[in-house]
Amino acid sequence: MIQDEKYSISSVHWIVKTSDFAVVTFVYDWSGLMNGEPAAGTGRGTSSLVHENGTWLLASEHLGPKAGN
């Protein structure tokens, strides 16, 4: 469990974007406290989103290390 977590994304690249479906890649950074100690990390992610009933829903997401890490 991460306390006081801060999470941000950057380098957003929309691979597919229609009115019903989207796939996006991004870089993420996080920081917070784990067991009372400062901790942080970074990586890359891919999310698939579907648009249903006027709302965008997360269908799947993969988070992993940046290339070369």
C-alpha cells in the first residue's frame, strides 16, 4: 500500500481513437510512502478504453518498466 501517493502521466500517444474505442500509451511517474519510507518509480503504460452510455471505461491496462530499465 502506498500512502500519500502522487501519480502523473506524460508522453501521451493516442494509437487509436474513435467515438467508441481508444488505445493510448504513456509514461507514468509515482511517488509516496511505503512502510513509512519514501519510494518512487517510473514506467510506461498502455490503456484500452471503451465508450459506453456516455462514459469512458478502462477495459484493460498494462504497466511496466521503461525500455532499457
